Amino acid sequence: MSVEPDDDQQRSAPPEEDPEAPAATAAGADAPDVTRADAGEGAAEDKPPASAWWRTFGALREFVTVAAIAIVLSFLVKTFLVQPFFIPSESMENTLVRGDRVIVSKLTPSPIDLKRGDIVVFADPGDWLAPTEQTDRGAVLNAIRSGLTFVGLLPDSSEGHLIKRLIGLPGDQVSCCDSKGRLEVNGKAIDEPYIKLGEEPSDIEFDITVPAGKIWVMGDNRGHSSDSRLHDPSADGSDGSVPEDLVVGRAVATIWPLNRISWLSNYDATFADVPPRPEE
């Protein structure tokens, strides 16, 4: 005879577990739910990192951009503001010596006017310079050097250019010498403190009038300077004077070597008492 459980036994008996249902354990009950934010973080961590090639490409692109901007700015500065030049000779000693690097302002002669005493760089007016042999560094190095010089990142070697001191402006009468061996400008004798020690103001006598649109230039190392005096066969200033439109600019400072860094003076006091030109 079978004995059936009464109602109380049926109510107190634990329910039968479904073998296919997941077990609800204490550990399972305490486990945190997976939220959408957690899922998102996990997805982000699953993304592969940027490749080394892509990082290298980004750095290279940034370098090229910065270099291009630097080159463009350097070219603009060289074209319109300043340009470095290399001093190749002794004609301006002791103000400038061979190997000096100078900064030349291109704001002179326009918009800033030229003044007596300015140290000016100008293109060869014609046969003032002896032919020079170009240093061959190979096709690649020659091209690189030319390119860097063109954009202003290297100083101009001064080939085809000269640097001298401006003594006479258009219309000035310049002569040498008075009874004390001094230059005269518009009849006023001047004392020239920039002349190299031991040199005379000029070992060539002359008396010229600077033509309109030209300037009369002389080196500070007077005995070793191929300047206006030596290129004036007419002896009236018409040939030895330099056209103003050949002037590249005014040298304002020596920037190399480090022990020679200095501003370049035009010695205003030297020419302060010079009478005005006839047209002034």
C-alpha cells in the first residue's frame, strides 16, 4: 500500500530543480551585471592600436610641414628684409675681415634712404671683380648649397658682389686730398676713424662729382681696395660711381664668428658737418 504525503508535506517539499536551468549560487548572485558602458570599454580595448608605420608617417608629415614653413619664411625674409653675406677679401679691414658673416638690411636703399658712411653691398658694376673659380663639391652638394643660399639658410658667398663704404651721394663733390691729406666732401674735410690703421685716406688724387642716381664708394683698407677710385678712367666720377639700383642693401651687423658679433656704425658724426648737396 502506498503512502501519499499529506498537504503539509507537499507544501514544505522543495521544488524539483530543472537540470537545464543555470544554478543560482551565492557567488552568482553577487556577480555584477554587465552594463552597456562595460561592454563599450571592452569593445574599445579590443580595437587594435595604430600601426608603427602610421605613427612614423604622421611624424614625417609634421616635420615636412614645419620645414616647408621655415623655408618659405626664410625666403621671404631674405627677399624683402635681410640677407647674410660672407666677406671674401681684406678691402674693408679692420671694420670687416676675411671670413666675417654680415647681415644686410634690404630696407635700404628703399624705403630707407642711403646715407654717407653706410656700408653697402652691391652687384658688380662691371669688371670690378676678377673671375673666380667655383669650388666643385659634386653635383648633389652644389645643388643643395645653391638651394640653401637661394632661400637664405646659408650666407651668400658674395660672388658677384662687393662691399664698400658709401662716401658720396648723388650730386656730392668728393676730392682728395686737402693740405692735411684728408678727403673732402662738398668742400668739407672729414676725419675718417674707420680707415685701417697705417693707411692713408687715398694714395690717388681725384676730384669728382657723383652723377645722379649713383654713389661713390671706398674701402676702409684704402691701400688694398678696388673701389670707385680705381674704376674711374674718365676721372670725373661717371665711371667709378656705382648705380644705386645695383645696391643690395646696407650691412648692419657682424654675426660670425662669435667673438666678432657687433653692430656696424655708419659714423654719422664723421659726415655731420658736410654741407648739403647742390640740389638739397
